[in-house]
Amino acid sequence: MQLPRQIFYSWRTLAIPALLLAPWGCQEQPRVSEYVVAPDANMTSGSTSGGSNADATPARTLAAAIYRPDATWFFKLMGNPEAVAGQQKNFETLLGSLGVDGKSGELAWKLPEGWTETKGQGLRFATLKPPGEPGLEVAVNRFEGVAGSLLANVNRWRGELGLADLKEDELKPVVTERKVGDLTVQAVDLAGTRKPRQAMAGMPGATPPMARARPTGNAAAAISGARDAAGKLSYKLPPGWRESEKKVMFAARVIEVASAPGVRVTLSPLKPEGNSVPDNVNRWRSQMGLAPEEAGALEKGLAKIKLESGAEEALLVDITGKGPMGGEQRLLGAIIRRADALWFVKLTGEPTEVAGVREGFDNLVRSLKFE
């Protein structure tokens, strides 16, 4: 399989708040812990300020995304173009060996001859290394649920190599899709440049990378600029709702509902600068296969509810569209504007299940406190 030399990129190393499992019941939940995704071997910690980095050098990324109902998987090989080209056939062989383990239900694969595998940490599920190439590795990442749209992930990878974002209608021609058993593997091949001592956000002692210009509403701004805000959040869980141990990218909190196992609630902060309500609502609409709405009319049409604290109000969103696996899905959203962060509460699931937890969602939103 010859991959097109155009797209996709790596997850940036992020410090993502993850929740400790909380007891069932109606109570405030103020605690947040944190973990760090392991960096790639070819991305070295170092400051990006003051132009002190070495000149940008050519780089190439081969990557693949596999969206499944329970999790999203990413395989990425990034490095010197000649070194990556030397491992392209092995990378394609690796993708062709993918399957599902009958016992664990997780993805499984067969290593190319001579390759080694080590267990990952955080969201890094595993690291696969070819022999004789100390600067190369395949990063295998696993995220619970749907880890963003393919377009959003493609553009995040493009940003890592200094490439401009793609639009929705530019995505399909540069993605190679193949069936491997029951799996759908979406593969891309990206060529660009990178700074060899690019800092990795979230690494101990590393200076966060300087933000490149991004379209308004890009979720990549989440967490990095609003981590302190997440630590100030508390709320009351409706009966039968509980915090989850599962980790969802960009979410400061993840909540599950006992009576609706297909429903998931995420609470996510974005930096207030460069983000707007209409752009983020239209991002949700795009994820559900819906056309964007005009910004002015969109925000005016949103319902509002007052928080119990009396200090803020939430804008409410209710969208029904196409889910990531093709079935119908309903999304309830609440957006709270604050000086330190733009907060998003998002509940998704099958429409009938969502209808049954609508009252609990509204009560959760009303109980939000930012202290």
C-alpha cells in the first residue's frame, strides 16, 4: 500500500486532568489529578522561546487512525524522511496485521521481524521500535470513546510539522482508507519540517511550545491554558451519576450515568481568547454531520439557564445528528463564559437514552461552581 504523502500527525504530549473515581451520590467533586502522555523519541524537551532552537529540519510522519465504538487508536511513525522511508513497508505490514484480541477486546498486532515492544504509560498504550534505528519508534495511543474528528486530528498533526490546517472538503482526497478484517484503518503520510528540540507541553521542566495560529474554536487549546480553572470546578452529581476513571482527550472531568450506559458527559475548559460560542457549536455540528449555522443567529437561538451560584449563566445546545459509528446520536451541551476559561459540558448518546437523562443534565449544569 502506498500512502499519500500529505497528512496526519501526532498527538502532542499533553498534561490532561484525569479523575479519581468518586463515590456514587449527590455531592461536590473538587479534586483533579494529572498524568502525562509519554513523548516520542524524536521529540526532545527544550525551550522554544527566544528563537533559540535549531533551524527546522525535514520530517515525515506515517500514521493511522482506527475509530471503534469503545476507543480511538492511533499509530504514528515520525522522523527523518529517509529513515521513515526505510520503515514504510514494515509500518504498512504492521497495520495489515491489526485485529481484536478475543479476551481483552483491545487491538492486537504482529510486530515486523526484529521489532521490539514496550508497554506505554498514560495515553501511550505501547511503543514499537525497529532495530538499528534509535531515533525511530511507532507510538500507539488509545483514547476512550471518540477522540475528536478525523479532521481535527489531522490538523493537529499538521500543526506539529508547521503545515496549514485543512478544510473538511480537503480531507478525503489525502486519506487512504483500508479494511483490515472488521477494522477500518484510515492512513496518512505527511511531509513537513520540525524543530529538533521542540518542547513538549506537560513534560516536567519543559517550556510549553509556542502556540501557532489556529482557527477559532480549535479544541487543541483545551487544558493547556485552562488547567488552573479545572482545579476550581465543583458540582453536585445527580443520583446514579458518577465520575469515571476513563480518560477522554481534552476533558477535565468525565461522568457516567448508571441508568444510561451509552451516555457520557465531559466537562472541558478552553482558553477564552481565540474561542467563540458559535465556532464551538458549529464544531459540534460538524462532528455530527450537520452543516454550520450563521454565527449571529446561532447564538441568539440558544436557551439559557442560571447557575445556582447566581454568578453565571449557561447557554444550552441540543443537537441530533449522525454518530461516529453511523447511528443517530443526540448531543446536549452547555457553555459557560468565564474570564479564566470557556467551559463546555457535553453529553452524548443514543437519542432515547439522552432524553431520559435530560433533567439530570440540566441539574448538573445548574450546580456548577467555580471557586
